[in-house]
Amino acid sequence: MKKRIILRFKRSTIDKPIVYKLVKDYNLIFNILRANISPKAESMMVMEIEGTEQNFKKGIKYLKDLNIDMESIEQDIRRDELKCVHCGVCTSVCAPDALHIADRKSMKVEFDYERCVACELCVKVCPVKAMSVFFD
């Protein structure tokens, strides 16, 4: 089982070894996709968590018991197909190659949602604002 989630930490939970516990106690594999952590303010982390369904459920229960707000996301970057002009600017900043030009003849930009790590760089560089952030 693999899911992307957004964790929102309150000031009272910022000093807890949360990721360590997810790995050690629940045998979950994680990949931090984006994080904004501050000891004096609410913080946010987008992570992909992978493990057995049973361990995943236990890990989510642990997070809920700590009163950490969670949102499950399948994708948080979207492309408006009507706005996209396939200029290719987004492909130059997309490290995981989620945005890529598959056919050099047509120069059509393809978006592979599964590879997207939600870094939002494409949103910032898109000249026609075809890329946007979306939270489920």
C-alpha cells in the first residue's frame, strides 16, 4: 500500500520524532516530498508512505492519536488541458520527469501524475498558468 498524505503539525507536536516512529514502530517506508517545518508556528509536510495495509493503518492511528491533522492526496498538482500550450517550460524544472516531451515531432508535453512529487516548481514557471495546486 502506498499513499501520499499531507501532515499539519501543531506547535505541541513539532518536537516529536514522528517520522522515526513510523519507520521503527510501524515498518513504513517514507519519502518526504515537501516540508515547511518551523518550531514557532504550525508546520506542514507532504510525504509518501508505503507499507503493508495493516502497518499503514497502525501508523495512521498513531498520527491521529498525536492529534496531527492529515489529508490524503492522490495528486496535488493539476494541469488545465485547455490552457496548456505545450511550450515545454515545465519540463525544464521537473526533476522526476513527471512532465516530459514524449514525442519530439509533436512536442506535446505529457503529464505522468504517478511520477509527480508535488514540488510545485511547474506551477511557478508555467507562463499560461495551466498548472495549479489542488488539495483533495
